[in-house]
Amino acid sequence: MEPKTSNSRFHGALDRLLENELVRRLVKNAGYLFGANGISAAISMLQGILAARLLGVEQFGILGAITMFASVINKFMSFRMGELVIKYVGYYTEAGDQKRAAAVFKGAALAEMLASLIAFVIVWLLAPFGAEYFAKDPGLADLFAFYGLIVLANLIAESSTGLLQIFDRFRPIAALNIGQSLVTLVVILFVFFNQGGLLGILSAYVAGKVFGALGLTTVAVVEARRHWGRDWWKAPLSLLQDKSRELVHFATSTYISASLSIVNKDSELLWVSFFRSPIEAGYYKLALALANLVQMPILPLPQATYPELSREVARHNWSNVRYVLRQGSILAGGYTLLATVFLLIFGRFLIRTIYTADFLPAYPALIILLAGFLIANTFYWQRVALLALGRPDFPMKVNLVLAVIKIVLILVLVPRYGYLASAALLAGSYALGVSVSVWKVRGILKQKELTQPENNPA
């Protein structure tokens, strides 16, 4: 009887969770991306195993430096147009103003296109610098420049992703994620069995990213035409004049926040490569890759949650907002805790068996990273909740403080203690930044409930 009782309790809890229409829609949309991310995670792990075994520790570290170099520059030039599209296309769609919704997407796409072109030029100009100081080999400048092609492919990928999310088109996003991973894997397999080298592995990643980015853009343009007609792109930007200051403020706030986040979270390998060596970067790249596998199932949740939160905040449905945040934390935190315990016990064995014993120094960094990821995953919604609640400036302020603290500590600790110090600083920045943001979300929600009573209680 006991198994039956436990099973009944589980189904009862699940039924109660899915009673909420918002949660049902969120679970469905996240489910598409979760399934895709699960498949992509398995494929990504196989890609990493093949690349690590083929290249060895040092060249694996150089691979990480090259890919992160272009990614950091691209992110630095990005204005997070996907988030702007979700917020304001969603706003005008809810209001029934299709022309202004189309104008927002058009303006976001044009701004992102310009930023991508500038980022591409910067990658090519700085490629010699990247090769000399991050790969410690000036002869690799052409490879740094070659990988910059992904920036061109991502010309309007962020705006496109945002549009597909606001129209609940999560299935094509999921399919393209899987397709991108498969394209990369096929090329890596070819390179691996033909005993290729660094250029071949880079070509695989470029091919996959070009496929994914161009696919997103194509599907988004088709979706725009379906919702707004074939002449949607003719919507004049002057329609947004009354919201221009608000749009600029939102874009600027998210841009500054994202730029500061580069220092806090997205430039880890470059710091290690610059101050230490490609070998330590190779250890750290593997630790980050394994930690990111734990995070990967959580990645769809902010994408699926943000459009729903934006709608519910606009409707003043605060109980729905709280319910989604609470249930999301329970599910994400529970999963991450189990994954962390598993890697704590079996991580060393997995690294030795799958990646070879040469990569075992990655294990301590992995354990350090998982401590920070446990907190970040549990409260995965903290940033998108602040955006939905109209506080895009708060993540920017948090990231600014964290960036200043972290840069000072990087300069002091990483040259001396290497990749382990970098792992500790990343985990610490996650823990501190997320905790402060969660505290702020709680405060804003309490204030909203007092000043803007609920319109449609769940």
C-alpha cells in the first residue's frame, strides 16, 4: 500500500500544481525547450568529449579562449533586444495595437543588426591581440577572426528569439536548438575520425551556430508576416515616439546590466587564459562545461517564464506571479541539489573515465562552481521578474557593484591561485547577486500588492 500512497500523493501534488492556467502554459512552453535542452545537453557533452580527447588539455583551453573571445565581444555589443521585444511587443499585442508591436520588432532588429556588424569588425580587428594574450600564440590570429563569423550569423537572432517567445512559438526554438547541436556534432565526428585539429573543431561550432541563428531569423520573419501581414516591416518607427524615452531607458539598462554581467559571469576563461595559461584554461573549460550541463535543464525556464510574468504583471495578477516563482524555485532547486550530490560523488570517476586522467584537475573547480549554481538555479527567475516588474535598472546596479568587486579580486587572486580562484569568484558572484535580487523582487511584490490591488485573483 505504501508505494500506492506515495504515488497518489505525487499525482495529487502535480494536479494541484497544474490547476493554475498560467503554470500549465508555462510548463508546456518550458517543456518544449526542456526537451530540446536535454537532447542538446547530451549532444553537447558528446561534442565536448570528442573535442577534449582529440585536442588534449592545452588546445582544449585554446578552443575555449577563441570561442569565448568572440562571444564576449558579441555580448558586449548586444542590447538584449530579445527582452525588449518580449516586453514591448507583448505590451502592444495585449493592447491590440499591432502596428506599434510591429514597429518595436522592426526597431529592435535594426538596432541589433547594426550592433552585430560593429561587433564583427571589432572581432577581426582584435584577433591578433586575442591570439597573443589569450592563446599565447600570435600565429592563431586567423582562427580568432574565423570564429567571428558567428557574430554575422547572429545578425538579428536575439530579436527573433524574443518574437517567437512572445507568440508562444517555443517548438521551433526547441527544434532549431536540437538541429544546431546535431549539425555541430556531425562535423565534429567527421573531424574526430579524420584526426583533424583545432580548425576542424572550430568549423563545427561555426556551422552549428550559423544553422541555428539563420533558422531563428527565418522563422521569426515568417511569424511576423503571419501576425502583421507582408508589409509589417513598413511600420514607421515614429509610432513609438511617445514611448521612445522608455524604450531607450529599458534598452540602455539591460545593455549596461549585460555588459557588466560579462565581467561577472561570461569572461571566465579569458581571465584564466590571460593571467595563467591555456592548460589551466583547459581544466577550467571542462569544469564550466560540466557545471553548465547541470544548469542546462534550467535555462529554458527564464525564457518561458518572462513572457508569462510580463502578462500577469500587466494584469496585476500578483498571486499568479508569486505562485509561479515559488513553484519554479522548488522544482529547479530540487533538481539542482540532486545533480550536485551526484557529481560530488561520481564527478572524479566520470572525468577520469570519459575525458582521461589528464583532465582530473578540473574536479575541484567543478565542485566550487556547483555551490554557486545551486543558488542561481533555485532562483533562476530573479532577473526576468525584475524586468517584468519594471525594474530593469536594478540588475544593472547589482552587476555594477559585483563587477567592481570581482575585477579587484580577479587582479589580486587569479594571477596567484589560477582557475580555482576564478571558480570561487564566479560562484560567489552568483550567490551574492542572486540573493540581493531575490530580496528586491520580494520587496517590489509586497509594494505592488498594496498599491495596485489584484484584478483577477488566481
